[in-house]
Amino acid sequence: MRTEHGVTMHRESYGGVMPAVNVKIHDFSGYDEARAALEARGVDPEVAEKAVEWADEANRETFWEQAQDDAEFYLCKRRMTGRYSRFGFSPSLRIEQQGRSGGWLVVAGIGDDPTEWNRAQRVRWHRFERAMRENVRYFTSAEGLLEIIDANDWCEGIARQNEIDRKVAEYRKQLEAEARNAA
């Protein structure tokens, strides 16, 4: 539900209603583009699939860790000095992940009812909301996925592990064949 000032509210089960941002992923094209880009580089399709899955998991974790800092920055602090602003919200706010799939970013401890927020607080909220949606877009884009894959040389690590697994499997077959021949 939205308030008259455009603030989305979310209720989890029988809990209270709190300001929230819908961070569900609706566009999965970045995943396909990232896999295609890896395959174009000569990465095995199986390795590309694992790399994108890993990057997605890492980016989701990063998103939620970064969300708390972003909330303090956008909702509580002055933009230029980084000090807490008297026009902002309480610095005791915290980010919670809610919903069946964790698709709601809820800001708990924000204090006042959004209908009672002053103009400065509403502007801060809308900037925060826009930043969170932009973070979701970036972290699920091909660029965001490939950045973390490249930064961690993940494809090379998987390729090496696959090569080791293949050699171990060949060696086991060889040992089994020798054991059968010796018996």
C-alpha cells in the first residue's frame, strides 16, 4: 500500500506496517547476457552458468550489506559532511529483509508515520528508494554480474577445478580397470 506522499508500506504477517522498498527482481535478462558474454570469451557453458549463479549470490549478499549503510547515508546524514542531520531520520534505523522471497527492503526504527514526515524527510526517502532500485538494477545487470566474476577470476577457478575433477575421474577409472585386470 502507498501513502498519499508515495511511500510504499509493507506488513509482514501480523506485524506493524513499515516503510519499504520493493526490491524483487523482475528483469532477468542480465543473467542471460552475462552467460552469453562469458561463453563468447570461450568459457565453457557449464562454467559460465556456475559463475553467474555465484555472482548473483554474491551480489545479493553485497546488496543487503550495503543497504544499511545506504539507509544511514540517504535517510540520516548530511550529504556533504556525512554528519547526522537534524532534518533526517533517527540513526537507530535498521534494514530488514521481508517477504516470502525476501523481496521487500523494510526500514524499521524509522520513527514517525510517513504521513507525518516533513518535506525534507520525504525527499530523503524518495532518494533512498531510487538508490535501492538502481542498486537492484545494477547488481542484476550483465555489467554487475561480470564485474564480480572478473574481479574474483571465478571462471578460471571453476575451469581449473573442473579440469582437476576430470583428471581425478580418469585416474579412478584407470585404477578400477587395473584392479579388474589384476583380479
